[in-house]
Amino acid sequence: MRVLVTGGAGFIGSNLVWSLVGAGHEVHVVDDLSTGSLENLHPAANMRTLDVTDSRFIDAVREIAPEVIVHLAAQTSVPVSVREPERDWRINVGGTRAVARAAKACGARKLLSASSAAVYGEPAEIPLRETAQKRPTNPYGSSKLEAERVLAEELRGSGVDFASLRFSNVYGPRQDWRGEGGVVALFSAAMTSGRPPVVLGTGAQTRDFIYVGDVVGAILAALESPVLLAGEGDDGPAYNISTGTETSIDMLVAHLRAATRYGGPVEHGPEREGDIARSALDPSKAREVFGWEARVPLETGLAMTVKWFGRGA
Ligand SMILES: NC(=O)c1ccc[n+]([C@@H]2O[C@H](COP(=O)([O-])OP(=O)(O)OC[C@H]3O[C@@H](n4cnc5c(N)ncnc54)[C@H](O)[C@@H]3O)[C@@H](O)[C@H]2O)c1
């Protein structure tokens, strides 16, 4: 299969590209390297350094002529979205529209687009189903929600099968711990080098942590599924890609202590503005429609992550 992965030099994208190449697919990557890195990229992937919002993007996609597209390129930092909401909107909403139009123009069969738990905001129910109320608490969540709507607007009735995959908190090898990396990456990088993790807020707040290998598995299962549109809701088909399990930050630290053998102190800082208290996403729709469910227990995923972060130690 000829696959185009936007954002393929990033954390989730590079893990996906390694799996796709390993399975014998022809893989093309479009990435502007704003947060991604060439070091992440499988050498067999065909790389084009290009912004998906650039007017040359559509010609590049016509040339590649992919059968399927996985759109992961995005402005992914919540603090950046708060500081520069227009930029966040341009990349996340405008970029998704550009990718959807390119999918139509090149006659792609399917387009999967990365969405996020951030579309829900403060949960009205736990675990959250796809139909739950959506009240994003930051511009990043708003842009991801609008991107889902734009995807449906562009592709409904076009013959391109499509879906938005709402990832919960993804962790694993190749996640960038600098800048706005996820909490697992931050803590793993700190604790494997003997530095204290800094817990913001009480530590009782919960998240739904999912291993990147499981997210890659979900993307592969969705690519193979004959029709994703069958699961269509108001905004087009959306699927939670998650474990459905809540883990507190304090519990995460305890697991990481065991995995890293870090015995030092834990530091505390003020809660981040806009942080939600609890999060867990119900993954049963993905299981029902394309037969996927998360397999990697948190302890196992953390052990693999810690091994990767400790590789230079
Ligand atoms: N990591 C998570 O926990 C998580 C959770 C929910 C949703 N997501 C979504 O999954 C996707 C991948 O996230 P990630 O964690 O791998 O982030 P990442 O920052 O590692 O990857 C994003 C990639 O997109 C590239 N990129 C950014 N803007 C671009 C543009 N305009 N044109 C071309 N390339 C561009 C970056 O260089 C980077 O390689 C994103 O859409 C993100 O919103 C991630």
C-alpha cells in the first residue's frame, strides 16, 4: 500500500512510519520539521520537508498519489495555542482542510486524521464516549474540534472514507521531553538521569495513558477497516483511541519509580491553568467498528519508555 503520513517525523508519526515500513508498505512523509526530527525517521521513508498549509502541498500529494493518508501534522502544544491561537488555528484547521482537499484531488481511498481528548474539555462523564458534550478549555482543543468538522465538511459524500481518531494521553519512545513533551516523557527523562519529577497541582488529577504502539495498532486497524463512516455522528466519524482507564499523576510517579529505580524526592509546582481534574475515554466504539483495543499494560509500556529514555545513560 502507498501511504502518506503527514507529521511522520514527529513522535506518533515516526513510530507509525517504522511499523508501516516494517510491514512492507511504501511510505511517504510530509513534515515541516517544526517539532519533528529527521533522526526519528526510518531511512526507507520518502521524506518531503513541506508545510501542509503551503500551496505546493497539493501538487506534492498529487505526485505521491497515496492510496491512504494519515494526517498527524499539527501544532500540538497547548501553551503555544494559548499564546498564538491564530497560528494554532491556521495549522490545525487550515492544515486539515488542505489535507482533506488533497485526498480528494489525488483520489485517495481513506484519510485518518488525528484528533484529541482535548475536544471534550472538562468531562461530563467518565469514561467519555464519543457522543459526550464537547467544551474545549483551550484553543488547541477548539482547533482540533473544528478540524473534525472541517474534515466531515470536505469529505462527506466525496467517496473518500475518513475518520478522526481522538487520542488520549499518548506516551512512549521518541516522545520529545523538551518544550511541551507529555508528562511521561518529562518524568522519564528526569528520573532516568536522577533528577526529581515536578508534579504540577495535587498529583490526584487523572489521565488516560496509552502506549504509542497501541496507537499505531489502532491506526493500522482503522486503515484496514472497510468502512469507517458507518460510525458517523454529528461531526463525522470520530473514535476514541484510549484505554478507558484513569491513572493519577501520583500513581504514574510510583510506577516510574519502580521502572527507573529513582529513589529521590518529588517536587511540586502550581497547577497549570486550564488543566482538567480527570480524564478517561471509552474506547468501545473502535473495538466494535474496527476490532481494535489497547493491549499494552501501563507498567509494560512505561518499562519500554524508560528503557528508551535511559539509552544514553
Ligand atoms: N502525543 C499525544 O499525547 C497526543 C494526544 C492527542 C492527540 N495527538 C495528536 O497526534 C498528532 C501527532 O502528535 P505528536 O504527539 O506525534 O506530536 P509531534 O509534535 O511529535 O508531531 C507533529 C509533527 O507534525 C509536524 N508538523 C507540525 N506542523 C506542521 C505543518 N504545518 N506541516 C507539516 N508538518 C507539520 C512536526 O514537525 C512534527 O513532526 C497531532 O495531530 C496531535 O495533535 C497527540
